[in-house]
Amino acid sequence: MKKSLVLISLLLLTLNGCSLFNADDEPEVSSPIPGKIVFSMPSAENGTYQIYVMKPSGTGLKQLTHFGEFEALQPSWSPDGSKIVFTSSKKGTTAGNAIYIMNADGSDPHPMKVFPEHQELAYPGQYPKWSPDGTKIAYSQCLNCSSGGNNHEIFVFDLEKDSVFQITDNPAIDRFPDWNKINEVSFLTNRDFINTSTRLFNNIYVSNITKNSAKQVTTNGKVNRPNGHPITNLIAFTESNKDRVFMKNLVTNELDSIVTEGFFSGTPQWSKNGTNFIAYNRIKESDILYLIRFGFNELTNPLDSLNTNLNYMKGRSFDWFYDESQEL
């Protein structure tokens, strides 16, 4: 595969502080990275993790959930940016935290699905991700953790049918699902190493949700969670202690990469139409967010940078939303 990515902007996010700023008091800061970020961090109210949203410039910080003693974690945007899916200890079960859905402004938070016989309890899961067409949510769930096990499987919730179905069946840890087009889900798994001394290693697999067939994508066991392109057959991912973002074509098996300084530790995230993606890494105690754009057969150096000197505590996870067809 010819290199077809142009690195156009770089944003330095300094995440070393611990106090929250008031979004209304912050001056507007222009950012080379568009869109908005949703993430989870300890609240000023009582220190429990809650969901927040802000611009990549660091301005416009707003707390979306106010669950008191219950935490809210692992947020992810719907494909049109109008809703957020996340997990919470509220209405959770012995099988884990419940999955919740709310509007992008934080209104109408409600469980994705409750048990008919126990309305006070909701379906459990981790790392929920919306499908590109907005009709389904993929997530992982531990089937035996309440009894001391560690068997995580991938499930899909169909919003139109209000039904859940399982797409993996393996004694290993299958988790961190993400969508590759409408009917395929990629995920991270240790199934190749579960009975070896390297059982903490992981590879990426992809499964067609209608056939429940898992196909192996990587083999070296040193990869991090995947992120599928919303339109094409590409999957973006990073490898442990590597200063690059990898792109794997699921049809041709060709591999390309973007090289920068510093080790990538976050998941590359695509924009709505897949013409841009961002990637996260650390350089000398600084948290770096790269914006990368598809171009024509070359890779250039960053053209701009901005240190926003943010002063918030690093969140457990974040998700980026950017719709190329409109200004946010």
C-alpha cells in the first residue's frame, strides 16, 4: 500500500494538573484540531468519575453526568454526535457496570436495556461502541467474573429490535470492540496466548456479526485496541512501545504506518467519514494529540502546534467526534 496519509496538525494537551477550570471563564482558544471530545474523569463534587465534554482546544468543558456515588466511564459518541453511550456502576449487577445512553448535552441518561424481571438492573458491559449506521452498539461482557473467572465475550445490541446477541465464543478475553463498516466488529483478544507464558499478549481479530466468524488480523501479540475505518477495509492500531500508528487493509493484508516521536498509548480514532483521524501518545510527561489526514502518497511534518496548557486530570478514556460535512 502506498503511503496515503498527510500529517497536517499537532495539538499538545498538557494533562498534568489536578483541578478543574470553569469553562465560562476560559478564553476561546483556536485549535488546529476540530470537533469535540468526550471523556471521563473525577468530578469536583465527590471525586467519582463522571462524563465530561470539551473542545480539543481545552475550552468549553462541561460535566454531563451527575450520578453522585455512582461512576460514569468509557464514553463513546453516536455516529451523528447526538448521543453518547457509556458505562456506569448505577444499576450495575454482579456481572459488571451497566451500559447507559444519553443525549450529547447530558439530558435523558437511561440504561441501554433493563432486565424485564428486574427493572432496577440493567444489561452489563464494557467499552461500548456505536455502529457507523447508528443502529447497533457493540460491547464486551465478562461472563464469569462474578465467580472469579475472566472470560470476556463480544456482544451487539440492536437498537431497532431491542435485542442483544453474542458474536464471539471463546474462553479467552475478547474486548475493546470497534466497528469496521456496518456488519463487522474488530476486537482485541489474548486467545492465541491464553495457555502460554505470554498470556497477557493480544492480537486483533475481526468478526462478521451476521456470520459470527472471527478472522485473525495481527500475529505478533503486541498490539493495542483497534479502530475500524467507517467506510473502507482499513483498521488503525498501535503497538506496544512503538512510535507509529499502523494501518492494516483487511482485504489485501497490506500494512502501512505513520511515524512520529514518542510511544503511542491511545487508540487512533476516525472522524465520521474517515477522512481524518487522531492518535494519542506521550512525550516527556506531555500528552500529545495528533490529527492525521488522508492525502496523496506522502507524509509531511506537522504544520502547526498549540500548547493549550490544560489543567484537568487525565481521564480514563476519551472519544473524538468530528463530522467533516459541518462545522462544530
